[in-house]
Amino acid sequence: MACEAESSDESGVKLLSGTNDQYGGVIVHIIDPMDPDCFLSFLNSSIAHWKLEGKKGIWIKLPIQRVNLVETAVMKGFWYHHAEPTYLMLVNWIPPSPHTLPANATHRVGIGAFLLNQNREVLVVQEKSGHLQGTGVWKFPTGVVDEGEDIYAAAVREVREETGIDSEFVEILAFRQIHKSFFDKSDLFFICMLEPLSFDIQKQEQEIEAAQWMPFEEYAAQPFVQNNELLKYVNEICKSKMEGEYSGFSPVPTTSFSDQKSYLYLNSSRAPKRE
């Protein structure tokens, strides 16, 4: 395997090629195959070069095919920051001061969908897996927001996937946060109200045991719901919404300082009008 660096400094010393980030650090993306001994040599030279430049955080992105370089980087003081299906991100802090590098993402986002038809019936499902499997308990359709997916879009998608019902997002009724949940991460769960656009249920065979429209009062009277403080309170919120006594948060499209499109969720009935 050739021992060729991606760049060199003014004196001709071989270095790893990287791009400067906006926080005084460097991001290195290893693409081509490299021998661990060569990598160690280049890494030593690069770290010395970055120190002279006053760099701080050093990020090395290793594709899964370059796993042979992980041990070498760890021996030089790098640690795991995060991993994705196709790569591992390692990081190191050059200054002697405590590092100020951001932590990996710590939250998972989920949704629960509240849909009501004209007969005051709520859309409910029984799942084939999970802790409610085989219990006969009926629950709202739920799911996890995919990477890069908006909350409102995830709610519409999950309802369609689980029940075949097309719907339109109305608003977020409430949300809860818990910690040390899935993989010890924090968990944000949004209770979303959607308006059904179709009513003929076609349940997903892989995950859903049964799905139906059920009178809201019958759903709310289940012992599992009545004995769960969170679910019982959520039902009170849903009931208040049904009676027109409660308003949640609707998505308003907007842009951030970087012109990135996003949604601001707010109580549109009481929010100030946009100019």
C-alpha cells in the first residue's frame, strides 16, 4: 500500500489534508486506503503543524472501510465523538485547556398521532411488538421522526404507514421530555393532532396487529390508560381540544439566519401577526 500524504507544509513535510472549520479547528476526511504506520507518521506531522497554527479541535472522519486506522488515532489521543452507518468521527483537542467541543446529539424525537372522525371516534392501533404486544391495549399511532424530517411530516407519514389513513397536520397539542431512554439518550415525544382525509383503514401487516376507529370515551376508559398518569392527562388535553377549550401549536414556515428553512411551532390564535 502506497505511503502518500494528501498535502504538505512549506518545508515539504507530509500532512493530512483537512479543511478549517469556523471554530478554529480542522476537519480531516480520510478517503483513500492508508497503512496504519503511514497514517501515524502523517498524523504526528499534522498535529505538530496544527499546534503551530494554533488550531483547537481536530476532527477525523473515517469511512467504515478505514476502520484499520482507529487504533492509531486513539493512541494519539483521539476519542469517539459519534458513529453513523457509513463512518466514525474521532476528535482531539490540541490546547492544554479543557475542551469546548460540542457533544454528540443526545435526543430522539417521537410522535403520537391523535385523529378524530366525524363520529367522535379516535384512530387507534394494537402493536405486534414492544411492551404492549399481546396485551390488547389500544393506543394512538406512534413513531420516530427520521433524520432530516419535520415533526409535522413525520406524524402524517407514521399514520399513513401504520393505518393507511391520509391526514393533514393540525397542531402539536403537547410534548414531554424524559432522560436515559433509548440507548440512554433523552427522548422528546410530541402529541400531534391531525385531521383525517380518508377513513378506510388498511393496517400495516409487519408492525400492526389491529387498527380501528374507536369511540374516544371507550379508548380513554381502558384500565391501562386510566392507570397511567401521563396518558390520562394527555386524554384530558385531547378532550379539551375536542370541546374547543384548548389550542396547541401550529407550524409556521420560516428561515433562520443561515437562510435554512424550518418551522416555528406556535399558538397561531394568540401569536402576533407576521409583517
